[in-house]
Amino acid sequence: MKRQIGWSAVVLAAGLLAGGTIFPAGTGYAAIEKKVVSNSSSNIVTLKLNGVIKQQQGLFVEGHTYVPVTFLRDVLKMPVSYDSASKIYRVGKDYRQLNLSVYSEGIAADLNGFYLNDAEAKMVNGRLFVPFQWVKNYLGYQGEWSAATKRLNVMPSKENGITLTSATSNEDSSEAKINLKYPQVSNVSNTEAESAINEILKKDALTFKESIEKQIQERITVQEIGLQSQPYEFMSSYIVTYNQNNVLSLITENYEYTGGAHGMTYRKGYTFSLKDGKLLGLGDLFGKNANYEKQLNDKIKAKLNATPGYFGGFEKLGEHPDFYLQQGTLKMFFQLYEYTPYAAGFPELSFSFDSLLPKDSPFESLK
């Protein structure tokens, strides 16, 4: 089975923003209806921007805060559009474009082509809500939450003054469908650092493209001897997870389908110093703590042991472990099949900066 991602051809009707229903009464709507969440007064969240209360209200559901898409559009002034061809709503722009779709089982989402499965959007009384953690982690905002008053104050994050753009390569032939996208940075104060970062990202993207060309040529050779196979599919995407304190952190994702039950996806985390363009390792960030490696290994082992379907086998992190940063958080992750079944996705383990550096900042030497 091929990969199902948020920007595939699935229906999202205009009523999600306007307040109407998604579908006429029928099986599609009934399947969505099961996911409807009550918006009783006990769940209502007061939303503020820079301390000023706004008309739109959020929801507090199962320990998580949700904001309506209308808040993103009308208060945060994010562009919102509806593509009648793909039948998808697009919120935001460029590498911060959130795509929202509704299919028979619920709402799917991707950011810049990167499928989001760390949380899910919700439909309540015909209105579309997204987890605030997406707004915080990917869309350039931060929040102050008061559990006592159920008030969320939203503020722009203090980000680095750099520009990110996407380099793309798209091909569609009888052999394969190819949609590739990788990041490039500009307006970095140190031009040598900018070049170093772009070279690393471009080199890895070209390596994937060379692999694609080799696999397509092998497919052509197989067909020439009379064997048939369906067209291949290749995609790449990325998300920016941290852009503060002179540090840039992001994840790239390469997907390939060459037949069989499902495709395979590979992720890679990058964390760069904008000061000199260095690709940072864990030691560059947490090396002031002489025991950070042992702490991480012990905690990761314990968390993996408690993970359903864990294959076993983890002893310690390798020389170049996969990780990325979010606000105040280190996120370690592992590849598909590395320690868990394919269906479990990419295991991710979170560690607060404070737990590894109680008295210091991981960015002190990078300013």
C-alpha cells in the first residue's frame, strides 16, 4: 500500500471554516461525526494575542489546547486558501504551509509536505481546530498557558532573521512520480556559514536524487527483459523545528515506493550553528554536562523498554544519533524498523533542556 499523506486527493469542504457541515448526511460524514468533541463551557479556552483577549475561543481537550483555524486567519493574519482541484485548505505559506484534509476516517495534516502525526486536528460543530503545539512548534509562535483560568496568550517567537526557501525538482513519467523539496537558507550574517549549511543540505538532497536515478534505471532494465512493475514514487520534504538563539534545526524526510506492501521513509535531523555553519552534535549542545550521554542512554533505554512492540537491542547512542530541537526540548528519534515495527512509525523521545543542563543554556557558546 502506498503512503497516505495529507496532500493526497481527499475532500475538505468549505464549511469547515464557515461553520457549516463537512458533508451531506451519509457514510463519510458519519465516520467524521464519531470524532466530534464537545465544546462545553468547561472546555473553552480564552485566546489572547500579545495579552489582548480576542473574540475567537479555543478548546482544551484531553490535556491539549486547540485553536480554531479562524484564529490563525483573522488574528494571526495567516493566509488561508481553498484549492478546488486538490480540495485542500492551505494555512500559511512557503515552508510554513499547513495543509488540512478530511477523509473518511478523520482529518489529515501535513506541513510543507511533511506528514504530521504527533497530534491531530479536530472538527467541532462544523469548525476546524488545530493543536496549538503545531502553531508553537512549526508556525513561529509561542504561548503562555494558565491552567487555572484556561487562558492562552499567543506571541510571536523571537526567531533568527534568516530566510528559508525550498529548492524543488518535480518529474512525472511512466517510470516514476518524483516530487523533491529541500531547504536552502539566505540572509545569514556570516556568508561562509550560509554556504556551508546550504552545501550540506544540497549534497544530501543530490545523494537521494542519484539513488532515485539508479533505481529508475534498474526498473527500465527489468522491463526490457519482459518483467513488469508499477511506476515508482519518490518524495522528499522538510520541516523547520527550531530557529532561535543563532541555531537552526530541521528534519528532512525521503520517501520511496518501489513496489511491495508499502513504501519506506527515512528521516534525518540537522541542527546548525548560524555563527559558523557547523552541523552540531549532542556534545556541542550539552557537553557542559559530563554525564549527558549516560543520562540519555539510561532514559532512552527505559522509555524504549516501555514502548509496545519494542524489538530490544538498544544499548547506547551511536556516534551520530538522530535528533532535532524544539522550544526547550531535545527530540531523539529512530528510524522505521530500527527498534519498533513499521506500524509504530518513528519512535521519538523528548528531553527538556533543563533535564540535561539544569544551570546552563545549550546555546551559550553559539551566540
